[in-house]
Amino acid sequence: MSELKLYNTLGRNIQNFQSQIPKKVGMYVCGPTVYGPPHLGHVRGPIVFDVLRRFLKYQGYKVRFVRNITDVGHLVGDADEGEDKLQKQAKIEQLEPMEVAQSYTDQYNWAMDQLNVQRPSIEPKASGHIIEQIEMIQTIMDKGFAYEVNGSVYFDVMAYSIEHKYGELSGRNTDDLIAGAGNESRSLEGQDEKKSPNDFALWKRATPEHIMQWTSPWGKGYPGWHIECSAMSAKYLGESFDIHGGGMDLLFPHHECEIAQSKTAHNHQLARYWVHHNMITINGQKMAKSLNNGIKVTELFEGNHSLLSRGFGPKTLRFFVLQAHYRGTLDFSEEALIASEKGMKRLESAIGIIKNLKVSDESTIEIGDVKSAIFDALNDDLNTPIVIAQLFELAKRIQIVNDGKEKINSVIRDEIGQLMNEVYNDILGMPITSNESSNNNLDEIMSLVTDIRTSAKNEKNYALSDLIRDRLRAAGITLMDSKEGTTWKID
């Protein structure tokens, strides 16, 4: 089996993965800002990193997976000016900000449970780590890379750029950013107190009416959006860890700022591998409120949206996400969901008949090539589309045996069952336990039905016998009569 390779955004190439501590992995993934219900844009990242986590565990790694909850400091427009997203929503709903945060955190975690995304090892909240953030800001200031103005503290990008490269992750050039900003832009954005428009807030002074505020060495205020992830990842994973994940929309400025903060405070790189997933578009368009094409997760499950004619289950959504490589754009449409649903059912139908395959002393099929291709694809930057394609190849071979065109022995049959369970269920996170239970029930039902039909034939009640056969065929089940009795298969 080949070794795991991941595309590292920091180096812009695919690199062999090697954890800092053998067989232990520290992974930090940026979680949601909980000011609204979970929507379609929230699902891809958790599913992608859930599969990466599951595959690492399958390979024998002990994974500490940290995913934060942003409940303070993320301002409207993602800049350093404007209102806190949580506080704005709290005013709309006439609730305390923490009530809003708790409600939408619960809704987000419910959606992740439905999608079979494993809960994180640790789920820290920004509001619960104010002390750690203040301490880190003070360290950065003591080293001369931040300054205070009127109770707000800003990171000094120019001072940082003397020794380091601000933009190393995103590929942006600091000089170009400064040249493109201009004095007019600074004035419009209310950023006159900054030395440079590239400087970003570590701490913001709170006005008296600002609900969420804490005491700091610089006065009453609240932390900036970027500092929380640097502080919390250091607390739970150490000053340098293995994998930092998130969406490409966070690459700049959020992740770029994380690197600058952490490198300044700790004198080394924050994470060794930066893994970014691409976005989901809807019918070729970016999701936006102005286009009215955003879809809540509950709307997708219930079919309660203008772009949907019916609801789709969470397994279908997960399967849809995994059919595209995580670094490519994924275009959402009802037609694509329907196709994914059909493919998933076809695959699970094959899984359901594995244990009913008639075995012989010899086998005319092998699965070694499929197994190698599956794990080569997983190791090749988590190429789930190829994995799923190979599972369909396996399903094809299962059906050929079921049709009596090839032979299989008990060893190969059991290997197929084990491989499907390990890959489809354990690694891709597509649960088949309920299907197995259903298949057990189906076995009992079909045993009863075939007994009734046999009795009808013995009593020369051919009308009832034919009716049972025809109704089952319409339902996708074929009966096969022989001297040994009646057997059945799912078409």
C-alpha cells in the first residue's frame, strides 16, 4: 500500500504526509460562526475532513481533532469594522448573544450528526478562551509586532514582513496589497488609526453599547476574529501541529493572519500541512443572499425550497459531496442529487446481496486489483471519486456472480464484504448497518413469501403463484425456480 499524500497549500504541491509524533495526528479545522442555521455551504468541509480523519484512524493514527466555534469577534463583512455577527443577530432575535450562539451551535451539531460527521475531540468556543487570546496578543506586542491605538490592538504587517513573508500561504504580495489599498479605501473603511491597511485587529475597543466585551490591559473590548484560532489551536494541539484545514474562502485573510500571529508568538510555523477544500456552487452560481439561492440543511432534507421538488436524505448529500474531489468546485443541483441518490442505491443494493451470493469451491473473480486501486486513490490526496468508481466496479462483479455468470468461493465473498464495510462504512462514513438490518428482515420476509408461493404451486393455484412472482418482479426482485427450490435476487 502506498503512503498518504496531501496537497499542501503552503507549498502548493502534493507532499508525503508524516506526522510530527509517530502514529499521532493533531488536526485543527475552522468551525462555523454560529449566527444562523447551517446551510449547504457548511457541509462540504466537515464531510471532507471527517473522511480524512477516518482514513488516518484506519491507518492506525490516534487523531486529536479540534474544531472551533466562533461566537465572538467575527464582524460583518469579515473586516475589522462593523458590527459583530453574533451581536447583530441577537438584536434581530431580541436575545442574548450567547443564546443565539447556543441555539445555532446545537443546530449545526445536529446537522453534522445527520450527515454522520464524527464529533470533534475538542470543540472550543472563542468566548471561552479570552484569557488565552489576551496573553497571546500581549506576547506579540512585547515582541514589537503589534501596537495599540485608542484601546484597539493591531498586528503590524510591515514589521512582520521585515523577517517573514506575509502572503506565503495565499501567494499575495504585500507591496501589491498596500499599493491597491490607497488612502481613499482606508478612509471609507474607517481604518485611519491603522499604520497600514493590511494591519488586522487582534483586539477591538468596545463601545458602551457593545454587549460582548471583556476587560483587557488595553481597556474594555473583544478579540479579533483571527486570534481565536491561533490561541485555541496552540492550547489543545501545541504551538506546531500536523494539519490545519478549512475552506478556500478562509485562505486569505483568516489563515494568512493565523500564520503571522502564531509565527510571531511562537517562532515557528503553525501547521505543517494546510489542506483547503473548494466551494459549492448552485447551478453554476456562487451562493449569495442577493441571488436567493442559499439552501438550509433542513430545507434540503425536507425539500422545502424553490430549487427542490422533494427532500433528500443526509446520506445522499454525503455521497454527493464525496463524488467530487475536495479541491475541485462542486456544483449543486437537484439533478445532481438525484443522480447521486440513484448511484448510492445501486451500490447499496449490491452490498445487500453479498451474503446471499451462492458460493462454489472455486472463484473465477478476484478483487485484489480493486482493493489496490481504492487505497491508492485514498492515499493520493484523498481521491474519493476514484474510490467510489472502484466500489461500483466491485458492485458490478457482485452482480455478475449473482446472475450466475461467474463463480465465487466463500473466501473471496467474505473479502468483498469486509472491503465494502471498511471503505464504504468506516472510511467514507456511509453507514450500512441499517441496510444490513433491513436485509436481515428482507431475508425473513422473502423466505415466508417463497414458502407461500411454493404451497400455492403444490395446490395448483397457479394464479396466486404467478401473481406473487409478477408483483415481486415489479418491485425489483426476481424469483428463480429450480429443482432445489426457489431463490431470489434483487435486480
